Amino acid sequence: METDYNREALDAAALAGDILLASGAEIFRVEETIDRIAHAYGIESCDAFVLSSGIFLTAGNEKEKEFARVRHIPLSAARLDKVTAVNQLSREIENGMHTAAQAKERLLEIQQMPSAPRFYQVLASGVGSGCFCLLFGGDMVDCGAAFLAGTLLYLYLLYLVRGRLSKIASNITGGMLVTFAAVLLYHLGIGHHLGEMIIGSIIPLVPGVAFTNAIRDIADQDYIAGAVRMLDALLVTFCIAMGVGIVMMGYHNIAGGAVF
Amino acid sequence: MLSVRIIFEFFASYIGTIAFALLFQVPKKYYGYCGLIGGCGWLCYKLILPYGASFTSTFLAAVLVIFLSRLFAVRKRCPVTVFLIAGIFPLVPGAGIYWTAYYVVTNELDKAGARGFETLKIAVAIVMGILLVFEFPQKWFQKEA
């Protein structure tokens, strides 16, 4: 009976770790949450080693049964709602509000939490692009054009790509699409500052999550995870620049030099 | 006129930050805080920019953004990431990435180098802001008993 209970608790701890890591939490938080949950259920021998793409969890000593679990977790999009929910749950577990089985059930529910409707995400991408275009010095018309380009970008990413392309390919093509849309709108007379329009509408691609997490992991001395996430951020940035560059090059060869 | 523009930009970054909060699936009840952090960060950046280099103003704005993120995280008992990631977005050097790519393509390599280096400096300013504020002890953010 005792060992079954331990097993359930460790399952819950490991699952909490999986969800956090896949949703874009810092390594430090993942390790801390696993330890917290395990300790709350009275497991002393739990040891977690977390990388940016995997969790290694073992337990076992003279008194407690052995347990080992290795999970591979691919890099994926940020789901801060799940991070918040797991964080809340781990506090409740510490206060003894759930048995291990209940906690596991609750974690499975969190894992299945639906994301915001795709329509809202598309709209948010457009609004974000428009607002940032304004901040970087565009006028109202540029803002409208950036809104269109940003909307188009997420329509492309959410409905056409749907994770089927590699990260590199989707960022290069995303950058190309946005630049192409901006150039097209500019030539149709919608928008006055081509540069600001493109800057606004590439912002949804910029790897803010990877960059911020990379710095925080390195600051917590999780160098391997930090380095991997930093590489991810740099690679995505480079891909966006490539995408923009390819279309701009074509544009310059056809239109013959800067027109703004 | 300038002050009108500043207020206008505050709201633009407020709404822009909330849009990104939605993309990262921040729970709805925190949207207002995310927007406030993004808006304050941009305001700070814009107000200091006339008196210093972009490095200084980005650094100070990043410090403010991260300080507020930690403050709200402690008060609302939720992970700091929730506020930080959306709030830092207005400071991210998206313009630098674009102009660097642009000058490389148009073969103005000296300008590309200058822009690329500028982008790197801004990124370093954000990094230093993050490193600094996360060294502050936790009790600075807790309510006075």
C-alpha cells in the first residue's frame, strides 16, 4: 500500500514537471515544483535533473521503493496558463489539500486545457503588430497595414503550417510572407513607412520567451538549458532576418533600390 | 503635442502587450497587469531616451519591467514568467533585427555592422536588467507586515 502511494505521488510530481517544462517555465521552477510535490507526500529520496528538453527523475533508498523516469519533452509554444495552474496546484498540494491520486487527475486536466481560440490568436497577432508598428514610429495607416500583415502571419502559422514545418522553415517563410505582404500593401498605397510596417509585423515571430528564459536559466546556473534556449532564440532571430532579407533582396532587384 | 504622443504610445504598448499576453496564453485575469507593465516599461524607455543612449534607457526600462513583474508575481502569488514575458516585449529590439537584415541586403555593410552591434547592445541591456533585478532579495517584494 505504502509503495503504491509513493508511486502515485512520484507520478504526479513527474507529470507536473512535464507540463511546466513543455509550457515554457524556467528550469529552476520545474526542479523546485517536483521537489515540493514529492516532499509534500513524504518522499525524501526524490532527485530530479532537468534539461531544456528532458526530465530525469529517480527515487529510492533503504526505506523507499526505487522509481526512475526519463521523459523527453520537445521545445514547444509557451502556455503560461498551464504554468500558472500547476504553480497554484503545487501550493495546494503543499497545504495538504489533495491526495496523490486527486493531484494526478487534476494535472491531467491541466494538460488538456484548451488554448485560446485560434480566431483570437490571429486577432491578437494583428493587434500586437499594429501597436508595435505605432511604437516604432509608424502612423495610423502603417498601423492598419501592419495589422493586416500580422493577421496574415498567424493565419499562415495556425491554419496552413500547423506545426508541420520545422521551426527554421516556418520562421523563414513567416518572415518572407510578412515582408511580402508589407511590400505589396506599400505599393497599393496602404502605408507610408515600409520599414516600420515590417518591424511591427515581424514582432509576433520574435523569440521573446526563449530569450527571456535563456537568460534566467543562465542566471540560475542552469547553463546547459540556458545555452540550448539561447541557441533557439538566436536561430529563430537569424531565420526571421533571413526571411525578411530574401524578400527585400528580390524587391530591390525588381524595384531597383530604396524608395522610402 | 509631445505629451499627447507619449500618452498615445503608452496605450499602444498597453494594448500591444495584452495582445502578446493572449498569444502566450496568460490567464485572462492578469491581462491588465501585463498591459500596465508593458506600458510603464515603454514610458520609462521613451522618457529617458532624450537624455541618454538607447543602452541606458533600455536598461532602466528593463529594470522597471522586471521589478514590477516580480512585485505583481509576489502579490498575486503566481509565477513571475506570466508578467515578465509579455511585459518585456516592447523593449525587444525588433527594429534592430529588421534594419540589420535590410542593410546586409542592400550591401551597406558598415551600417549593417553598426545596427547589428546596436541590437546586441540593447539585448545585453535587457540581460543586465534581468540579472540585476533577480538578485534582489525576495522580501523587498513582500507586503510590509
